[in-house]
Amino acid sequence: MTGASARKGMRGCHERTVPDIVEDDGLATTEAAMLAMIGPDGFLRRDRHPLDGAPLAQWPEAERPRERLLRHGAEALSSAELLAILLRTGTRGQSAVGLALQLLNQSNRSLTRLLSTEPAQLMRMVGLGPARATTLAVVIELARRVAREQMEQNTLLDNPDAVREYLGLTLRGLEHEAFVALFLNSQHRLITADMMFRGTVNQTAVYPREVLKHALKLNAAAVILSHNHPSGHPEPSDADLSLTRTLQAVLGQVDIRVLDHIIVAGSQQYSFAQHGLL
């Protein structure tokens, strides 16, 4: 099938079509180059663009991320396009979309990992200075605060999705193990959520006495424990099981209940309570 007939066939069944030639300020993209951008669903691939080497201001207006967002809504944009809006500009010979793709590739194509990276580490990436690094750090923090507000609206036992969302935003993407505790009052409403301990890529030292001390200081009646597995495997280790039993025993001595221990491993989560381990 020729390029012309392929394009004609798609126009009847897809919202977006491929123009014969895109021209703007002297820039032109050939029909063959544009056809190469078509994915198996007939839409333009959003993970790369033949105009990546040009500043966004020189892109056809219909292809610029900001204009596409205003016209079609944020959900219509790829992660790279959304990042490009935050970055605003690219680097020499690279558009903001191209820079965004480069940053995602450096983060194993994980948006969560990129946005969870500490600003100091972000600034080591090509094209990111203090302003851009802090902008990206703000995004994930705002998302955490939205999830935290949702947790605070109801008792946590009535809002498990908000708990999982918050823990995912807090722990998913971290390259080191970390231990978080949610402290609840007697009505199982959130008092505070604290990252208690940070460790290495495959372990973290958790001190039950410190968890107990903090719970007593907050006058907590219950806790939800959580830590991450950077390996991506959600199943608890023998050490995880032993730690949970120890924390149950220590906190139980002062009538503080452990409601759950949730392991965050990439997009997966493992609940001790759901598996009958509490």
C-alpha cells in the first residue's frame, strides 16, 4: 500500500491524520518521515517527533504540547509532552520534548522514578539546572499532598485506595529502601505520615523502639506500616515477616494496633492484612 492510500484509509477511522507536508517558518517534514511516525493504532507516535531538533516555537502550532493540551486536554498528551511543558525549553539542537524523552530514558522510562529523584541528583542530568530540578520535585510533592488530603477525609479503613495511592507516590521509584509509618487516632483517622528510616538498595534498618517512641508521642492508637522493594518483587522476605511480628509485639504492649504492613514494589503492592499475615 502506498503512503497516499494508507493515509486515505486511516482518515475514515481516526481523529488525527497525517498531513502531506508540515511547514512552519521554513521547516518542512516530508510525507515519508511523517508516515514513519504512525503507530499500530494509526495515530502519531507520541514518544518521538521528526521536529525534535527544532525549538517548540518553530513546531506547527497543532503539534505544540501547550496548544494540544488546551485543545484536547492533558490526558491527550504523552508523559514527554507534559514534561516538556514544565521544562519550557530544550537544549541546543534539542526541543523540550526531546529533552523530556532523554530524561525519561535516563530513568528507565519511569515517570515515577524521574519525579521521585532528589533535586541534587536531577541537576546531574544533562539539561537540568536548579530551576528545572525543583520544578520536577514540586510535581511529585503536590501529588503526595493531594493523596494525603484524600486520606484525611475519611477513616483510613474506609479509604484504602487513598492509602495505596499515597504510599505508591511516596515509595515507588525510590532506588533505596525506605520505611514509612502512618499513625492513626482511635477513630482510625490520620495523625501524620512519616518516613522513619532510609536504607540501601536492598535493606533498611528499622528500630522498633523508635517507632514505639514516635507512636506514644503522637498518642496514636494504630499504625499502618510500609516499605518498598526497589527490586520490584513485592513478596515479603523472612526479615520482613520477622520485623512485622516484632513491631506487632512491641506496639501491642501499649495497645497500639498494627493494621497493615504494605510493601510497595514498582506498580505492585503487597498487603500483609489481605494475605492473613496480621
